[in-house]
Amino acid sequence: MIASLRGALLESSPDSVVIEAGGVGYAVTITAAAQRALPPLGSTAFLLIHTHSVQDGPLQLFGFVEAEERRVFQTLLSVQGVGPKVAIAVISSLPTGELVRAISAGDIATLTKIRGVGRKIAERMSVELRDKIGVAGAQANQGGTMPSGFVPPGRIGEVHGALMALGYKPSEFDAVLSKLDETQHLAELIKQALAALRRK
């Protein structure tokens, strides 16, 4: 199984790239976030990889820039009817925090706006992933911490979704999120949150 790729970026399109590693060019389907993070053609690119195989079919590679994005992708694949192309479309269409909110709240209207997601698949996603990917619904209280189950808006919400995808529970990280500065980049916020959780 290929878990990551590092090599020269030979080709790039809106949803795929070719990366040469060890003299071999690997075609990789990527998310919108991965596309935005790519270096110029000819430069060295690095992607985390999910290797997807089907019986009697070729291996398919799917690329991500962050581990939590790959984990959300793999969680989506556990839903009946959600294949890798649909999972990529879901991740590329919604920020992690908004995806967590839509699934947790059973927001079928938002989910069915995603290419390849019909009503039945949206309902399955909501039912099957609600406990895996987050629980939403409450509003923040005035004390500065977030009540259990609340998915905050914006960049902090994306950190919330990333931590859920990594297996953390809201009760473990709600207090950490309330101390983050949303003006910082997402990667830095996730790094700070994980560091704070490790110190606990």
C-alpha cells in the first residue's frame, strides 16, 4: 500500500496530478485543498495517499495535504454507496467544520448539493456517521468555552472537525478550541490544538 508520495510534480489539473517518484509517474486524484497547496510544476510535491483497490481493477491513488483530511475521506468510505470519487467530491465541496455540522444536524439539503450525493446517500451519511464525525446543535455559551456537541463556525469549526476525524471527543478538546486565535492559518491552529491535547 502506498501511504505517501514525494517527487517532482509533472502534471496538474483541477482534480488530479502526476508525481514522479523513483522514476515512476503516479497519477493521483486530489482534493481541492491539495490542489491549492501544490507547488509549481517541476517542483517537489508531497502528498499523503489513500490507496484504493477493487477486485480485478487497477489501484487508484487519492492524495491529501493533511492527515485529518485523509481520515475524513476514509470515514466517508465506510458509508454504503459512497465510493472514493464521491468522498473526494464531499471533502472538496465543504470545509471540514461545515461537513461535520451538516452530517451531525442531518442537513440533507446541504449534503445533496454535493455532486454525486443523492438523498439516499445523504441520509445514510447522516445516520451512519453522526456518532463518528461529530455531534452538532448547541450554541456557544457566554463563558468562553463551548458546550459539548457544539460545532463552531469558521476556521475553528474546521479544527473541530479535524480533531473529531483524528478520534478525539469534544469533551477532550472543547476548552482547547476556546483558546485558539482564528486569525491564524488552519494548519497552525490544528498544530496548536494537538500540542495542547498532548500536554493534558
